[in-house]
Amino acid sequence: MSKLKKSVFLKNKSFNIVSRFLLSSFIVISFFYVAPVVISFTNKSFNNKEFTNNSKNILIRTLNKDDLIEEDSVADIDERDLLYDILEENNSEINLVRYTTSEIDSLFKDLNYNLRDVRDTKLVKPIDIGLLPNEIKKIGSTKKRKDMFIKIILPLIVKENNKIRVDRKRLFTILNKNSNTDIEKKWLEKKYKQYGVRKNDLSTLKVRMDEIPVSLSIAQAAKETGWGTSRFALKGNALFGQWTWSGEGLKPKYADEGKDHKVMKFHSLQLSVRAYLRNLNTHSTYRNLRKARTELRNQNKPLDSLVLSKHLDKYAETGSQYIEVLQKIIEQNNLKDFDEARLLPFSKDLESLI
């Protein structure tokens, strides 16, 4: 009997040893399998300060959301931070050539650039006229003066909208990836700064990074400059009467007492267009314009300048009257014909003529 008990005891002891060994082995193997996963998750979730995508979640919540995406309440930041890239180019030492109206008209004829063809084909020659001709105000025919003004600024507006369109497409591409490269992260940081958006606030960036209809831009430039004849336009390349408190500018002759603002001065007409788009896309005053634009996007409708212009009552002191003037300019000059215009590729032949 004692031998039997001893045998049972030894068997139980062996079983326990084998069981403990197997359990220990399972725990060790599990640890080495799970640990890397836990460490990776921890690093991504807690230690990574850079923006990392989760494409499905972000696309569902941010890009393909049916409900209207509201901008985050971001306070207006210093214009020197918001327009830093424009202000840097404003200090360019390159002297631009100011052509006469006859030289510009000859150039347009050589290139067969006319508004009738643009209205029909929706294609614009990539002509970069940096300065308005001083003689534009001497053009006797109102129609000829308007046509020259539109032909000068149309390629500049389309070009800047193209840049925004490309940026917006890149934003969607980045959001559709599981992770981003260092170059993409740096690009996002740059865009957060340009659009006055808090870091990683992708919904606000999406709302702000968008185009302004060409017809609305032309109408505002026409109104603010008297179709290119104002002192601000000719001396400061200021197409949109944008105010500044810190940048270089021109003092209005009849400014109210106590107002120390200036109309911002630009090195070229191109920079004036860029600053105008940045202004409408970032300043809190135009939040409702951006909201209306987002509604049109969500409904897959084209950006309608007549709809968006209703939210520009605070652009000028005349308020609702300013809106009426803009809408008349758009309708009377058939400016909506240019809303779908696209820029032709730049060619060496064109470069030799300019």
C-alpha cells in the first residue's frame, strides 16, 4: 500500500511539474508576443507629438461628413504671422517692369488672348502682368478699360485658386493615408500657420482651404479700384483695399480721425490676389461666407458668387449696398462666365514674349 501511495504521489508531482512548465512557457511566449504590440501602441498614442492619420476614422468624421462642419472658434492672429510668406515676398528686390497700355494690348494680340475665347473655351493664357499700366485710367472707352483690367487680373486669380485647389487635393490625399511622411507633416504645419488653424484641427483647415469664385474676385477688385484706376491700385498694387496695421501701406487721404490703418501695399498684383484670398479664408468677419461655401460643397453645387457675396456686408462700410454693387458688377459684366476658367500650361514661347 505504501508503495502504491508513493507511486501516485510521484505521478502527481511529475504532472504538476509538467503543468507548471507548460504554463510558464505559455506566459513567457505570450509576453514576448504581446509586448511589442503594446509598446508600439503606446508610442503612437502617447509619445508621438506629430500628426498621425487613421484614414477610415478621419475620412468618416471629417471629409465625408454629411452634416455641416463648423469652424473651430480660432481667434484672429497677428497678420504678420498669417501673411508671413506674402510679407517675405513683399521685400523682393526684383524690379518689375510697368508696361504701357499699348504694350500690353500688343502682347495680348500677339498671344491671341481675348475674353471672348476665354468665355467659350474656359481656358486662360498664363500671362503674369506684375503692375497695372498708369495709362489705364486714360482709356476713353469704358468697355476697353474693363476688358484690359479683366485680362490682366484674370490669370492671376485663376493661378492662386489653382494653388488652393492643388493644396486641397493634397490635404484629402494625406487624410486618406494611414500614416504620413515627414514632408507631409511639415506641409501640414505650414498650412496650419497660413490658415490660422490650431495644430491638428483638420475640420477647420478643410473649411478654410478653399477657392473664392473668380467672378466674385474680379467684381471686388473692380469695385475697390474703380476698374484699376485708383491710387492704391497704381501706387501700391492693392486690388482689394486690404487694410494693414503692421505692414507697409498707403494712408487713405480721407481717413477718419483716430484711425491709423493703411491700405496694404504689395510688390506685385499677384501678391495682392494671394493676400485677398487668405483674408477671406481666415478672418472671423467672413466666417459666414465660408459656412455658405461649405454648404454648397456638401450639396455638390458649384460655388455661386451671387450666393457668397451676400456674406460680404462687412467688407465695406456701406454694408448691404456694397453687396448690391458687387452683384450688379457680376451680372452686368457676365463675370460668372469665368468661374470655370482654367489656366493653360506656361510655355517657352510665352516666356519669350513677356
